[in-house]
Amino acid sequence: MAEHRSMQHKALLDAARALLSEGGTDALTFPALAERTGLARSSVYEYFRSRAAVVEELCEADFPVWAAEVESAMEQADTPEAKVGAYVRSQLGLVGDRRHRAVVAISASELDAGAREKIRAAHAGLTGMIVEALDAMGHAQPRLAAMLLQGIVDVAVRRIEHSGGEDPAAITEAAVRMALHGVRGEPA
């Protein structure tokens, strides 16, 4: 019984990712989840009390995976500048991932305070990873620089998501140049 519930729970989260990826937050409804998983609508409520609860669980499941991928990319870099480049490139490399598209859709929606706080905490974990590299580069305020750097990444994510044919690699490299060289945009 516990194994069956676990499988149903995973199927619901997978369906939620797909719905968010395909149609944004408006597509994430309990009737749609029920239809995607073959469950009765009332059964979906046995797993989640609200749409925000689905969002919270997606964040708990997916953000640590992305954070590990970003951290792994940064660990492979040998200089602080290369770590910054890896930080930007690895996050932007995740844009095509269905889980990432789901969270982008989630971030744009109206969520309850608990879900918003989980997203904020996950992003704080990401920015926390880069503080040491920024400090080693000589930033007087590495925490502030990390937050601003994440802003560059967030804008680049939106640009890739809604680029209308613009090359994601070009957007990524522009974001890396901005991160490392500011508006002068010298080569990375």
C-alpha cells in the first residue's frame, strides 16, 4: 500500500511538472492532475491539500537536484572567474529541462506565503554558492554581488524561455560576459 501511494505521489508530481511546462500555472489544476494520472479528482486531494502544496513539493524535490548540478559545475572550475562562468552557464543550461520550466511557471504565479518562502530559500541556496568566488574576485560586498548576479541569471532565463528564436547559447555567453565584465561586455 505504501509503495502504491509513493508511486501515485510521484506520478502526480510528474504530471504537475508536465502541466506547468506545457501551459504554465493556469494549467496546474486538480482536474488536470486527475486526468493525467488516471486518478479520481477526489483522490488528488488525498495527496495535496492545495495547488500551493503541489508547488512546495516540486520545489523540495527539484531545487536540490539543480543546486547539486550547479555546485558540481562550479567545483570543476579552477579559478573564481571560471566558477562564476560555471554558475551562470549551468543554471542557463537547465532552462530546457522540464523541471526548470515548471519552476519558472511557478515563480510567475500567485502563491501562498509558504510556497513563496520555499522558492526564496532555494534561490538563497543558489546565490550562497557563489559568494566565496565573488569574495575571491575582490568584491567588497560579495553577498550583494551574488544577489545581483542571480538577477542576471534570472533575466537570461526569461530571455531564453521567451526568445522567439534567439540562440540560447548567445544569451548564455552574453550573461557570462555581463557577470564577469559588466556592461562593457568584454570577452569572457
